[in-house]
Amino acid sequence: MAIHDYNISNQSFPATRSDINSALTAIKSSNSNATAPTTSLVSGQLFFDTNDSKMQVYTGAGFNDIALDASGNLTVTGTLTESSSRKYKTAITPLPNQLDAVLKLNPVSYVKKSTGVTEMGFIAEEVQEIFPAVVAKDAEGVHYSRLTAVLVSAVQELKQQLDDQALEIKELKKG
């Protein structure tokens, strides 16, 4: 089996995605019917195992930290972190008054067609009508982590309402 290293350059999203797709195609074809190589492994090396259809990254000790299987399931045994530093953002504005919009969301339980597994979540097309910024291209997926800011805003709004009501009750009891 041939072992190949692929350097995916750091470019803007469309070019990077193209580079990654090209590299993954090359990895799969080069490693046809391959199992994990046992020599010359370097920490951070990308490997596609055609026996179980998983793309994995060698950690220096094994392949357990990240795996992407043929069904599109990404498994991360560590922590998944999204960049959120102020240095990556412009036009930062508060996100107030989200409670009414959050109440329009329709949480559902469903069976995923591709796996037969019962899951909970939202229907992307419905979410797009309320929060277009949290729906992936062509309304095929929801960026659930982006909903966090909306939900926190709604909780803050509820807390303010409770505080206002508590103050009003206190004033009514005095009078």
C-alpha cells in the first residue's frame, strides 16, 4: 500500500473545500482496500480506511480523536470548538428581543431516513423562515450552535420580565 501525504493549503472557503475534496478523493483511491498503515505514521496525518469507510486523523497514538464516516457522521472524542473571538468579527451588535421569535420555533422528534434513528431538533425550512442566519445553504441543515445566542437572548428577556413582575408585585403589596 502506498502512503501519501496531502497538504491542503489555507485558502478562503470555496477553494479550501475544493482542495479538501480533491485530497479526500486522492486519499480514497490511493488507499483502496487499505487498512491503517503501520509504518511512517506522523501525528496529524490524514487516512481514509476503506474497510470501514472512515476518514481519520492519526494522533500519534491512534485514530480515536476524529472520524468522518461514509454516512456523513463526524465523531470527535475531544472538544469541538468554533472560533468566536472578537478578532474574527465586524459589525457586532446586540441581539435583543428574541423571545417572540423563539416561541415560533417548532421543536420536533423525527426518524432520520438515512439511519432510522429517532432524533430531536427542528425542520430547517421552518427555522429559515424565523432565523435565516442559522440555516445552512439551501435549507438543508441548521447550525444549532448559532441558535445558542438567540436562546440566551430569549432567556435574558424572560428574566427581565420576571424581575419587572417581581418589582410590580412588591409595589402592589406595599400599597
